[in-house]
Amino acid sequence: MTGPPPVLAVGAAVIDEWYAVSNLPEPDGGTFASEVTTAFGGVGANVCVALDRLGRDVGLVSRVGDDEYGERAREYLADTGVDASRVSVGDDPSTRSVILSDPDGERAIVTAGESFRRLRLDDADREALAAAETVFLTGYTPDAVSRAVLDTVESAADPPALVFDLSGSVKELVGRGTEPETVRRLLHAADLFVADDVAAAAYFGGPDAAVERVAAAQRARGGSEPSLTGDGWPRAVLTHGADGMTAVAGGEGTEFDAFDVDVIDATGAGDSFTAGLIDRWIAGGDGGGSRRERAGVADGVRFAAAVAAINCTSRFAQPGLPTRGEVEAFLAERGF
């Protein structure tokens, strides 16, 4: 490609070692794995592949190790439509995850490997990010990189829309992810801010406090010209798993229900939901439309919730990611 794709994500591309367990063990407890297999994952890669399935031109900025895991990750990306030209290779162990998934689709995740934690942006990466229309950033991104992305976006002549997913608890991110002070900057700078209940509890103190803090940040930003057009910007979503989600737009919060499906595996549900929001709220149009043709709050949440619900009906983070037509059919069956 002669230039960066319209959407660039900064995040990990990993091989997940997946264990189908009888139960998620309590402290000092145990479990039995009836099946052990591997699949492709990582927040950055999950969001990219989800957007690719929806017909978006998307690229990934990441780093893998020069080992079997890194080679497999690069081979997998090569079989998708994701631009992986900005995935570098280092000599440290590839970041990878062990996922325990119980019969109800709930899971626990253990991550190891240094490759993504040692990602740093070079001048070409910064130029590509500044030239993109949308930049996605996850809380698992090393703090130095998160700050560099934020500085690059804020100093761009035509700043891209910025999407930030807090992703994990503050304790979990210490030493390997985005630090609280940088999260605060991103909360005030992002056009779309996403956090689940675990992240909300750790960073804001709980879901209610999260809504108040996010709404206050949006109202504080309202004195300047909004970076995006439409009803209520900037926007944020706090996700509550099967209990739905809270959309906060223009300083006001609204509750939405999740779709009821037979969950096989919830791995990657949050990432696919975020990809759906990026598709409808940030990129606009139907895969090739103008960035100014963005969906309203309710339509965007429903579309994203449908993407996540469909993905939960298949095992692993990515095999069940739907096409745009599949999402539209899912919504039509439910009267939308």
C-alpha cells in the first residue's frame, strides 16, 4: 500500500492457548481441561480482524517475537485483509495468552511474553498514525507508546479520530500498559472511550462513578469545537457483559440491553463490540461512506452489540466475527 489504511490500530497480535475447562478455579482450587487448542487473538488484532470482516481497510501497529508464536501470528495476519506491514519483529519472546473458558462461556486470561510490551514507535509509524482517519489504542499498550500516539494525534494537522479501550484493571496494567495519568489524558482527548466493568471499577471506583467521570470529561470538552459531527460528541460506552451497556454521549448516559444469544465463548466479545462502534460511530457510512455519515447513538450501540453477540456463538476470539450482511440480517430478525 502506498499510504496507511483509514483505520490504524495499536495493539497486540498473539496466539491464544485455549483450555476448555470444567470450571474457572477459585484461589487454591483446580479445574479439568477437556480440550486444549490454539487460536489467534490479541486486542489489537481482534479489533482489526473484526473491522476487516465488516469491510473496512484497517492496519495494525504491533510487535511480535522472532519465534514460533510470532511466525504463526504473522502468517495468520497474512491470510486476512489486515495491513500488517507495521508489525515489527523483536528478539524477545512473543506475547501470548492462556485462556480458560468454562461451559457458560466465561473465561480467565493469563498473558506472558515481552514482545508487545517492548513496542516503540518509529518515525514511519508516527507519520502513518498522523495520516490515518481513525486511530485505535488499547489500555494494554505500553505507556510510552500510548503517550506517543496521543502526542502524534494531538499535533497532527488534520487529527484522526481517537478511540481508546481501557481494557483491563489499573493493577493489571501496571508496568506493562497505559498508566493512570495517561488514561486521564485519553479520557479527555478520545472521541470514543470504552471500558468494561472490571476497568471501570479499578479506575473510576465503579460503574456509577465511571458514568459521572466520563460525562464530566465530555461536558468539560464541550466548550471547544467537537472533533466529530452528529448527536452528542464525544462518546463513551461502559460495557456490563450480558447485563448490557451504558452509552455516554455529550455528557448524558443511556442504558442499552445486550442481545440474548446462546453463548459458546465470550472471548473477544468486548473487542468485537468496540470494532462495531468504530465501524458505525467513527468510520461512518456502510464500509465505504463518508466519515461524516455516522450512525446515531442507539443505532451504533445496537450494531456493535449484534457484532459481539454473533461472535459469542462461536469458539475463540475471531472465527465467529461476522460480515456486515450477517450483522444486518441478525438485526432485521430482531426488528431493527
